[in-house]
Amino acid sequence: MASFMAKPRRDWAGSSCHVHQSLWERDGGPNSFFDHEHGHGLSPAGRHYAGGLLATMREFTALFAPTPASGTITVDGANVSVAVVFSAVSFYDVTVTESGLPNGTAWFVAVETNGSAWTFGLSTSSNVTFQLPNGTYGLEAGVTWVAGVPYVPTPSYETVTVAGAAVTIDVTYAAA
């Protein structure tokens, strides 16, 4: 049976549903997602790839977690299922609006969601919007290059608190 579910059968150990992804040149060249000259070492191809994953994440949930069995977990290393209770969580728009970049320039924002995980938003328009539950998040706007010139965001990092309402953050880019 082929499945990306964390636990496709009650009698099997779970896989935690993690998938490693990378893109390499055929000739054995470097990882196409990495570029040390771009923010967080993420190349333009990597930013576009991450943006595509983010844009289709809700649809992929049907593949990665299609049944209630997707919500079972292993307890203390034993292959024992535990019922997981789901409850409604409200999500609010966190919109980052940029100014200062030439029209159509690609730029990205990263949101630190739990101290070590990052969610990326990529845009060629003036807005990037995330939907986040109540909480406090780190938000970082990346340096963007236009015709070989770096454009630096201000602020480049900001702590954002979502408290039951939409939040808008303004970021201004300037050529360095």
C-alpha cells in the first residue's frame, strides 16, 4: 500500500509524515534550492518551490491526512493508538505590505511559527498574506536583488502578535 499518511494502518508504526525534498542538477551540480547570496540561503527556485507548496497545502492535506487514522499517535514508543480530539481554531490574516520595490519584483517574507519552523510567502505584488491563529510570531522580510542591486527591507525583522484580529505590517525596501 502506498500512502503519505502518518499512520495508514492501526497495526503499523507511524512515520510522522515527513518528506524530504530537494532539487539537483543532472550533472551532479549543487542543490538548486540553495544559494548563499540570497536570504536564508534559499535560491529564487527554492523560494518559488516553497511558494507553490504553501499555495497548495490545503489541497495536499487530502493526500497527507485523508482519514481520522491520520490523527493517531504512538505513545511512549509503543504501537498504541490514542484518539486525538480536534477543535475549531480561528485564523486571522497577517498581511505584509511592501513599498519601494520596482513593480513586479519578487520578494519574500518568512514567519517563524514555533521557534524553529519557518513558513515562507513569496509575491510579485505588494502584499503577502498569511493566515495564523492567535499567538506571537517572528516575521522576517528578505533582501531582494534587482538588476544586481540589493534592496534591503526596513524593518527586516519584527515580532507580530495575533490577538483575535487581522494584522498589517508595512515593510519599506531601499536600494543598498
